Amino acid sequence: MSETVLLDPGSERDPSQREPRALPLDLSGRTVGLLDISKPRGDVFLDEIASLLEAEGATVTRFRKPTFTRPAPTELRQDIAEQCDLVLEGLAD
């Protein structure tokens, strides 16, 4: 059996030490946020992910960062936290 390694996308200089949340076994009735970081073709990738999630019964809510060169604004992060059970961030080039 292979080991699963989860990477925290936060600062590598000061990695946070926390236990990851358990993933839900069923997406039915869950709201999943998809965050487009504004890189070219990221929306194309997230369109496909949205279709897969909706087929599993999830409600998909889309969000977009103003630019990929900076962290998501606080207000955007708060909106995602308030509206979603789970969030996926996608990028592409």
C-alpha cells in the first residue's frame, strides 16, 4: 500500500504543523468552490473538474483571483470559506 503525502501550499520557510481535515466520503449536497488563479487555460481545466463534481452531486461555485502573481485577497478567501464545504485551486498554462 502506498503512502499519501499532502503538501501545504503555504510558506516553505515556516510550514504549519496541523492535521489535515478528513475528506468527505460523499460529495452529494456539498458545495465545492473552484478557485481559478487567473493563469491561462485554468478555466478550461476547472470546467472539466466542475463537470466531474456535479456528476457526483456536488454544487460547484466558481471564484477567480484578480492575478496569479499575488495571494488571493482576504475578502475573496472569506467568501470562499463562508460559501463552501471544500475548495479546489486549479492552475494551468
